[in-house]
Amino acid sequence: MNTFESIQNTIYDVILMVIPYIEPEELQEDTDIFSLGLDSVNAMRLILHLQTEFGIGFGTADINFENFKTIANIARTVEQKVMLEMVSV
């Protein structure tokens, strides 16, 4: 089972893979990743990697600036999706 902390760690790794020019120490749980250079193309890559990594699907309503602004926000969104997937199985 994914804990919130393990979800955050995975998201951290995925962000560093999608935006390789970010220094790891720049990326904190509450850092606005758009201010670090996440653009629309990389945001879509991030979403695709997260869906694959966690075995979830994001709906149109899930994909918004607030849900993907920080690692903490992404982790909450992913956690909700993972929990929904578990309930529907």
C-alpha cells in the first residue's frame, strides 16, 4: 500500500525525471513547480508518468493548476485516485 510519504517520494523522482535541469535541493514539498520551469508540455509528461507509476487515470476535472502546483498537492490528488481505485476493485 502506498503511504502519503512514499507517494511524495515517487512524485519527487518523477518531477526530477521530467524536468532534469531542476536541482534536487530546489524541489521541496511546497515548492511551486511551475516557478521552477514546469511548462504545459512537461506537465503533460508528468501526468502521463504519474498515471503509469501509480496505475491511475486522471480525469479532465483533476487536471488543473492547483492540483499540480506542488508535490504536496499532487500527492493529495494521487492519494485520492489510488484510494478510489482500491475501493472500485
